Amino acid sequence: MTKHYITPEEHARLQRRRGRQALGLRSTCFTVRYESGTFCFTTKGYGHGVGLSQWGAKALAEQGQNFADILAHYYPGTSLSG
């Protein structure tokens, strides 16, 4: 049995749209675990692959990121004003 460990940064990249589409998942908010010789993916929600994921934003907030960090994650290259 071989286990593959990934960093949080690699996990975030995997969650992006291409990973979701390549794996045929219904959402970019998923967990993966290795069991009985296969990888098991568990998804939350029915995302369309663009914009902000409520489940993903919740997970980022639980990891200590603030609203500006979360918005920057989902909308890179943008800035907040006001």
C-alpha cells in the first residue's frame, strides 16, 4: 500500500476547477482518503466551478483566514475598496 501526502497548498490547487472537472466531481469542495486500495472522494455541494464556494469559504475561515484573504483566494487580481 502506498500513501500519498499532499501539502495544504497542493490540496488547494487540486480543489480548483480543473481538478474537479478531471475527476468528474460535482463540487470543488471535497475531501479525499485512501481506503482498500482506492481513493475515496467525498464532495459537499453542487458547485458550478466558478466564483465563490460557500463550503470552501467556510473551510478557509475555519483555518483562520479573514474575509479579505478568502475573497482574494476566489477572485485573484482584484482589490477591495471603500
